[in-house]
Amino acid sequence: MTTLNLPKIKFLKTPTSQAWVEQAIANLDTILLDHSHCERKAAGVAINLMFRYPSSVKLIKELTAIAKEELEHFEQVNQWLERRGVPLAPLSAPPYGAGLNQQVRRDEPQRMLDLLLVSGLIEARSHERLGLLSQYCPDPELAKFYRGLMASEARHYGIYWILATTYFDQEIVTKRLEELATVESELLSTLYPEPRIHS
């Protein structure tokens, strides 16, 4: 495999390793199954934020749209699983999501800021990795599918950033994002032995 060639993704400290791409391409069915779980979780995150902050009008409006779109993607990935004869099944989670959630401060309003930024970082990494799948996937139709999802993931992480700067001073947001992005990269510095979108 040639050296990875993707533009640097805003907010991410370090790019995905070639080792992840090789692991993912060698285990596409597992990656698709994990992708299904990721889309379902992403919808759940948006909905949970709406329940937690029901009086935040802009947040409610933007995250309603994200939740709908994530559920549409969930359905589309499940169609790919069915097509490839891969049954829906549980998968063990890599330490990525739990590691980021451990960084979320418990007291408000810091909790709200951290939840928005962690969600944005996860979406940014998803955008990058779906782009890599679209570039290296040997199945042209599946590669096209991943290319089509990239724009959504980019829009989603942009929305989480906009929401953070809507409710918090930009200097505070930038400083905290820097801290969380460092942790995010550290969590991915060692490749998880099981193929996952965020391994």
C-alpha cells in the first residue's frame, strides 16, 4: 500500500496510520458491522444531548437534523451488511469512546462544552477514516458509498464546533479542544487488535 494521501483534517492532532487502513481493508465485514454500531451510537449521542439541554434552541434544532441523518446512515450500513450476508451482532468496544468520555467534566457548564467537543472530535475522525475507506476499499461500490458519507461527517463535526462557540467563548473552546484533541490522538496511538472504525 502506498503512503496515505489525505488532507489534514481540522481539529485532529495526528493522521490515521497506514496500519489501521491495512487492518480495516483486510476485515471489511467487521468494519461495516462496527460502522453500524457507530451510526446508532452517534444518533443516540445527539438525542441524549437534546434531552440534557432541552432549552438550548439552536442545539435542539441542529441535533435533531444530525440524529435523523445518523439513523439514515445506520439503515444504509445495515443494508450493506445484509447484502454481504453479515448478521447484526454485538462487538466489543475499543477504548476510544470510553477514553474520551472519561475526559468529560461533570459540572456544568463545562460538561456541555466537553460533550460537544468530544462529539465533534469523534465525527472528525469518522470523516477522516471513511475517506480512507473510500480511497482504499477494493469494492468500488462500497468505496463510493463511503465517499458519499464523508461530507455528512464533515458537516456534523462542523455543527458541533459551531454549537460549542455559540454557547461558549471561542478562546475557551479553542483551549479545551486543544486538550481533548491531544487525548484523542493518544488513544489511537496504539492500534487496537480488533478492527474497528475507531481502533
